[in-house]
Amino acid sequence: MSEASGTDPRQQIIDARKRSLAGCSNARNAIDLLADANSFTEYGLLAGHTTAVEDDGPSDGVVGGVCNIDGQPVVIAAHDRSVEDGTHSERNMRKLAKLITIAVTNRWPVVLFIEGDGSRPTDPRPVPPIVNYTRARWDVLEGLTEMSGWAPTVAVAVGATCDSHAAMAFLCDIVIATRDAEFGSNIDSSDAQPSDIAAARGDVDVLVDDIHEAITTTRQFLSYWHYYSSDFSASDSASTSSQIVPDN
């Protein structure tokens, strides 16, 4: 095919990258607010709603990759409701699973900006027994569980967080939620509750007014990990452990 015909593969890829980078603006803005300037490297930029080059679902609603936060490496991902209501699909869950694998391998913290209505209704369901396939793939949930006690995981709920999205949030070490977020666990998300009620019942650890306060809180939480992980070496761990853990 000639370039004049408008079907040159190289130009199609360039156009696809432009469309993807222009989409999911809320997710990209959240990452830009938290990540150090020019430090974000995206994974799966062209993994859209379909395999078509001219896809209409940028990043399939999940923007993710690796960045620095205050100079330290962090795996980060953000959902965006503008694409398929932020729902989870087989494609974007595979992306999340890969990112969590990177975090486990390198012992890097994970930050997830979460909003969405759970499983994508149009995604096909596999036959049993893999019944939780796209309602939070087992490797995503298992990966977050594996991160527990290994490196910090942070969930920042910035909108309605239902079904598989809520499952991911509740497997993180700390759940930060804006006051306009909601939480629900039913398949149809009919029991979604405001974030202040979720905080009262213990499902939210820190309730904030807006995304900017959520960013500040996330940075503060990660600073504790970065301080202690760099301040104590293996050689002095035995002598300092008694100072860290109270006698009682």
C-alpha cells in the first residue's frame, strides 16, 4: 500500500498512538499529577477495545506503566470511565496483571486510580470453573495478594468503584477515596454506597475532598515506605528491629 492511499501501516500506527494519547484524559491527568515530571513510561498504549488499528477505545480504559514518585520507581495504573464506563475486560485486565507482575518482581509499590462498574457486560464469559475471569482476573487478585507485606499497594477511588473494581481496592494496603466516590459489590452494582458510609464501615481508610488531596495523601504514604526501605540495611536490621516493634 502506498502512503498516498492513506493505508500506510506506519502512518496507521502513528495515528493510533495519537488517538490513544488523546483518550482517557482523566486517567492521564491523575497520573501526571502524581508522577514526577517526564518519568511515566506507559505499557500497552495500543491495547484498545479491539485489535483493530482504528480502535475507538483508547487504552481500553486503563492507562498504566511505570513512573517515579519523589524519585522512586512505582507501578501505576488509572481507570477512565470515558471508555466503556471504566469496565474491566479480558484485555485491560491482562494489562493490569502484567503491571502487577512487574511490581512483584522489582518490589515496587503499586498505585491504582480506580473507578468503574466492574465486569464489562459485552465480554464473553468462560465456562466454569474460571467464574471470576473478567470480574477481576485471578492473576490480578492473586498479584495484589502477593504484594501484601512485600511492597505497598494504594487504591485511590475517584468515582463509582463497583464489583471487580471494589475487589481490587479492598486488596490494597490503603484505600483513599474522594467524597464523591461510591462503593458496591453486587454484579449489577445496585448496592453502591457513598464513600463516607464506606469509610464508616471500614472499607475506606482515608476520605479526602478531591483528587489533589488524594495525591498529597498518596505521596505521604509512599514516603514512609521509601524512608524505611532505604534507611535500614540488612546489616543493622537485627539491632533496629527492637526499636521498631514495641515490647508490648
